Amino acid sequence: MDNAVSNNPVHHRYELKADGHIAATYYKIADGIITFIHTEVPPELGGKGIGSRLIKGALDQVRADGLKVIAECQFVKAYIGKHPEYADLLKT
């Protein structure tokens, strides 16, 4: 399993490759704000914590890039709700 979350700006998504599949969270960026729109985890990867690892890695990169977050995606919103250490990234 490749544990590295990578940004794929061509496809506007962060990706995590695992077991021959790709989990991805899609975004749009404007004016220093990244809006997470949708997260997809293939059924073959369900229940393995892949989605959480993907979002953690994406948010860590967002923090390093100095962006603020709008969580339209319910999965991202729920992750931030369970991990308050990322709440400061939310655009207010």
C-alpha cells in the first residue's frame, strides 16, 4: 500500500493509492480557499480507514500551502468535526 497522499492538480483532487485502487477527494481552489466537493473511496477499500488517511493527508498539505478550507463534502466536514486540530483551517 502506498501511504502517500498526492495532489493531482490536473484532475483537481488529492489521491491515495491502495491495493491497486485510488481513493480521491475532489476540490476547487480560488483566492486562497480550497473547497472540498466530493470524496470517493472504492468499495474494495471500504472499512480500512483509507478515506480518513486521504483526508488527513490532504488537510496536512492544505495547511502547508496556507489555504483555508470550505468543506462542502460531508465526509471532509465530518472528519474535521472529529479532528478539531484541523478546525482552524475552516474559512469563517
